[in-house]
Amino acid sequence: MAKDRVHPLKLEDPASGGVETDEFPTSLDQNEDFVDARGVTFQNATSDDEAVVAERDAENNLVLTDPVAGSWKLSELGGGGLTESAHRIVRQLIHFIDEGPAEGFATNAYREVTGSLFPSAFIWWESSAKLKKIVSREVTWTGPFPATVIWKIYDTDGSTVLATVTDTLTYSGPFETSRTRAIVVV
């Protein structure tokens, strides 16, 4: 099906910001003219709504909105990177290795250590109620040496694993000589 491309009619006048005077409605020149509007809605073949919008907000940000992704300022997408506050709460293992959650997470996070002389798990929970995990580290031992170390980061539900990093260690006597890392992001 061919798509219709239309050009809005314009009334241009220097008094309203134009550079020419059009005495009658004239078709917009796609290579020269701008459409001056608060925002634009986008439709599919059957919609007639305001579900997908591009607009300028009161702080002069370009805001893109759709029912799947919600509303995002252009500065929050790609090139502008994460805001400082958003970066603090990103659930990626790089933010947690070595010692658990910090800035951006609620106070009273609780760390549980299980095992004996050689701990087998370190689990950070949102609180001592131990309802939602944040990050965990599991260790398997060969004698007095860690053989594998597995890090897991959990989604905000406290049980869905977002990523796993597994280190497999080798030794020469008591000294670590190499480490192989496997990374799985769900």
C-alpha cells in the first residue's frame, strides 16, 4: 500500500516569524519551512489517539512518549547518557563487586554469610527480613582455595537473576595463576 505524503498549508508573514509574505495559503516547502507546534502525535494504520507523542516540555526538553516505553527526555536516551541519580541505582554487577550496594539503594541493606570456616555464600538483601535479594556471591572451595566464584545480580523483585559472572580460578601452590571469567546477561 502506497503511503500518502502531505504538506501542511502555511501562512507566512515576517510579523509572525517568517521571512516572506504569503497572501494565500501555500504548501509548505519541505526543504525550507518548519512547522511550528507544541508537539506531534504519530498514528498507525488504525489509530486515532495521543498515545505516541513528541513534544517540548516547560523546561525546553524534547519528550518522547509511547505506551510501551513511557515518557523519556531526549537527554535520557543514548547520547545524553544516564543522569547521576539514575546511574546510582543501575542493577549491574560492576556496581556491586566487591562489597555490595551503596549510593542510590535504601539504607538497612543486610548481608548474610553462610558456610563454615570457608564461607559458601554472601547474600545482600534489601533488609534483614530477607525478602528480596540484591546481589550474591557463591564460592566453591578446593581445600583452602576458592575454585569458583559466582556473582549474581537480582532484579527489583528480589528473585529474578539479571546477570551472572562466574570466575574459575587456578593455582600454583598457594598463589592464584589464572582466572577465567564467564559472563551471562539475561
